[in-house]
Amino acid sequence: MLWIKNGRLVDPKSQTDKVCDICIERDRIAGITPPGGAEQKHREEDEIIDAAGMVVAPGLIDVHVHFREPGFTYKEDVATGAAAAATGGYTTVICMANTKPVVDNEETLTYLRERAAEMPVHVLNTAAITKNFGGTELTDMIGLKALGAVGFTDDGVPIKDTAVVMEAMKMAKALDVPLSFHEEDPALIGSFGVNQGPVSTAVGVAGAPAVAEDVLVARDCALALSTGASIDIQHISSGTSVAIVRAMKALGKNIHAEATPQHFSLTEEAVLARGTLAKVNPPIRTEEDRQAIIQGLMDDTIDFIATDHAPHSAEEKAKDMKSAPSGMIGLETALALGITNLVKPEYLSLSHFLEKLTTNPANLYHLDAGYVAVGGKADLVVFDENETWTVGEHFKSKASNSPFIGETLQGKVKYTICDGKIVYKD
């Protein structure tokens, strides 16, 4: 057995916040006792983690990662992505479908499900909404769900045809699976990855305005209200989009939204300081937008914190601003960025913050995860919310495309436990 003793258990689902001992037997939580229970009950051969002064929480869940396999394994693969997840405290991640080939067929999805079975954390997969991300013809959503797809998305490519989106939502409603949408209308974008304004002018690109996001957010929320489909507005970056989601959520319960650490931690000025490392889709915008996102997290307009972990090679990111790909890694820094920029400034309590990384993602995807209870799965993270550390240049990910390198953050993962096994130890 494995004992975690003297830790502060913070479980948003049960609203628990107390110091206790936790007993793990095989892949389940066998007992939660007052402090000292481990001393009374553990056997000599049991493994013990002394978590005094640390937080014990449900293993984190990320609804939006890119592990690049198949097709782009020079950037990342399932094994290195899973290692990065474990390092960041994540026990469940949901991979996007924009691989090569796209996850729109039985063969690719079956391959990925077989790969996932070998990993130390739970790696789940979405499938594409439309064939080859073409935006015109739906995939076999019934068949792909049967093979293990937990949701559907054309992430990275907005679906232009409103009728296709409506059809997809009706099917998703029937299948009781969520759809995730990348909301950027390319017709309104001069260039991707940098907010349109003084910064885009300064770095010599046309830029992407917030309205390109706003119009598609409004459309897809309206369609979700009409169909009853459960949707996730991905990586929200615009204050106006936050307001749209807030208004739409008041009219229907199945509209959800996610925010990334980069969008609540940075402003467009990061592009001037960090260059292409801060180039992402949708772009990091103004301080006003950042504050609107934080307010959206505070009032639960935004349900999830998701990393959009997007690895690229150093050679790709070394290109000029026009040519470099958009995206940054995020699994290994997300918890600390949230503690540093949301919890410590008292925008969110620790439990409220963790809810967006555990309970809420589990609810969207109908997962038996995101909580700590006797009989429940032993997926846990142990972290020191006060430990200060500096983000280095070397990651468990194959990639190092992070604008946070050199930043000093608070909150350090000490152990990640998945299915009762220690899969990461600091």
C-alpha cells in the first residue's frame, strides 16, 4: 500500500479542505483518516509520502493538448507528452485530432488508443468533426465514439460552414459527447499569432483582431442553444468573447469555455520581449482582455484552465515572426502559473482554481476522475503551493517553446500519482 500522510487535502468536488492521511491500495483510495492514521495502520513494507506542508489534490485534467503523434513526432510524441503531463501534475489529458493523418478514421484512432494504453497517465483522444478538417463532411462520429473518442474537434481550423456546425451539434447531442471549437474567422485575420494593433505593427505583421474570435464565438454559442449540444469554446482570448459566453451561458447550461495560462498571465507585450515564443493562436491580447479573462474565471463564465500544449522544434520557432508556427508548451508550468497569477493575488481560492483543472473537466467528458474519495481512483497530485522555482530551459517535453523560461513562479509539483503508482517525483 501507499500512504500519503499529513497532507492538506483540497478536493473541490466534496468541498474538502483538511489535513489528513490517505491510504492507497492498488489503483484505489482505500481510506482517508485524520492525521496519524498512517502511523497507526501502515505496515513496514508500505510506501509512505510525508506531505506535511503540502497540498494533496485530485490529479489534474487537461482538456486540450497536442502530442503530435502521428506525423509530427520530431516535435513531441505520446510518450514525451505523457512525461510532461506527469511532471506538471496531470493524470488525464485529452489530445486534439490535428495529427497527420488527422484522427478522422478507425486506423489512426485505434493506433492512438493502443499507444495510450502504454502510458503512465491517462491519455484520451478526440476525433475530428469533419473529414481531414475539410469543414464540409462530417466524420463517422458514431463509429469513432465506439472506438474510444471522448469528444470531437477540428481544433486549429475553424469550421466556416454554419450548416455543417449545426449538423455536428445535432449528432453530438445524440451521442452525448462535447464538441470543442477553435474560434478564429480567417476572413478577418491579416496574419495569425499576434494581436492586431501596435504590437503587430511593431513586429511587422498584419495581426489577428479580437473580432475574428468574437463572431464565431457568438455563432457557435447560438447554435449550441438551439441544438442543446455541449460545447467548449477553446482558449478564449478576447474580453468581448468572455462577455458573449457569459450572456449565452445565462440562456443554456451546455456552453463551456476554457482559458490558457498564457492568456491569463501575459499581454501582447510578451511578443516584443519573447518574440515567436509568445506567438500563439489565438493571440495574447491586451491587459483589458487579460483582466476580462480573469473575471470570467472568477465568476465561472470560464469553466476550465487548459494548456493548449503545442510543442514545436527550436528550428521552427527560430524563424521570423511571419514564418514561425504558433503555439507554446504548457503542461509543466500551468499549475505554477495559476498559483502565481490567480491564487496568490486572491482572484481565485485554491479550491476554485483546482475545480477548473479537475472537477469541471471531468464533468464535461463524463470521466470517473477529478475527485478524492474512498473507493475512488487513486489519481492525485501533491504540490507545495509556496515553493518558489525558476522555469528552466529543459523540459520533459521534447520541445522548449515556452515564453516563461527564466520566470520565477510559485507552486511546485512534488509527486504525481496515477492509478495508485508514483509516476513523477520531484
